[in-house]
Amino acid sequence: MRSYAGALRRVDAGWINAFGWCNIGIEAYFRDYFPRTAHLNRIISLGGFSAEEFCRLVDYVNEHAAPGEVAAVEFNVSCHNVNFPFETILEEVLARAVPRSRHPVILKLSPDYDYVLHARLAERYGVAALTAMNTVKALRLDPNTGEPLLANRYGGLSGRAIKPIGLRVVAELRDSGIRLPIIASAGIRDFDDCREFFWVGADAVSLGSEVWLAPLWGYLLGPLRGLAIRRLIGRVERSAPPVRSVVGPAAPAEAGRSRSA
């Protein structure tokens, strides 16, 4: 538990984490989980440190998921917890990996980078939609010792604390003329949050911390939380304006080319 506390802490009005990309990996996902989730509208999130790595991941998804079996792949080129300057590789990743994908590509934006510039690059290279946004790079100290709460020192702040930032990011993207569909993800908890994001220009919403982060005792209420989330989804579906499809064509320069691996 002490090790876990070094990677995730509840702070102020949200959570701060330094998980990075610790997960089961793409091979285990397709072996163990993909066959069991055919009834879901799946989005596979990919992360890497170079254009070559993103291309290999895209090729793997192409080989294991036929067009239509996943809604999209998301390029996470913005994770703070792995201590890498993603802005230095973003354009090459988009230029090389997006045309290879047999599935629509979503770009996950960071509020700590030039997200308007990155959104314009996404439009240029045929990205189908944007996720706004990733966590906010943050720091909290132990008030008794002055030491960082996280072993990584800095972490990604999520939850209610970042909702106003997320609203600003979505609004600024629209104010800048970005026309791609936007999936909002920043401290969303209830129906009023969803409406706020729709009002500033989002096309869809995503719940992160509200779904999978809770105090330890809160996990005992998991089934009840699941029912509450399903009711929220149903209310949004009945009330939200039509969502623009993220299934978009390849960039104009690629439209006549094969998109298989």
C-alpha cells in the first residue's frame, strides 16, 4: 500500500497520479480482453516514444482488429508521467502513423502543450477526432516534511479540480476554428457537467476519475456507482445534441492509398 500511495493520492478536489503507462500491454489485451468486449464501443489507446513505436502499435491493431471491430484508436502523445517531451515527436507520429491505421484515429491533447497547434496538426494529418484533455501536470508536497507526495515528484492531476481548465481548453479550440469532433474529458461527474462541455463545443464526454478512482471504502459501492453511471449515460443520450461521427476519411493526400498494414 505504501508503494501504491507513491503513485496515486487524493488531493484537494481531485486525484494526482504517476502511473505512467503501467498496463497489461497490447498483446495481453487482444488475447484476454478483446474477445470479451465485442458488445462494447471500443477505443484502444496507444502510447509510445517514437513514430516507429506508434507505427508498430498501429500495425498490431490492424492485424488483430478488422475495420469496424473498434470505434477508433487513440494516440496518447501527451502523458506527463513518463517524463518525455512528446511535442518533439508529435508531427512525425501523425504524419507516419495516422495513414497506416485501418481505424479512425483520435489525438489526446495535453493542456500543458500548445494544444491549439497540436489540434491544427491533427486536422492536417487526417486525425478523426480529439480528446480534450489529458491530466494537468501538478505537484503536491507533504505539509509535514516538504517532500513530494508522489515518488515521481510531479504527477497528473485529474478529477473535479481540472474541470474549469477542461472547459477553457474546449472553448479555446472552438474559438480557434478547430472543427474536428471533440471528446471532453476533465472532471466530469454529472449531467450538468456534461451540458457545460456541450455548450462550449464538445461533441461527446468521457468519465475518468469518476468511474475508476475512489477512496478504498468507495470500491465497496462499485455496483451502485456503476448503476449511477449508466443512468447518466442514458440521460445524456436522450438530451445531448447529435454527435458528429469520429469515423472520418484519411487525409486528402492519403485518400487514394490502401490503409491496410
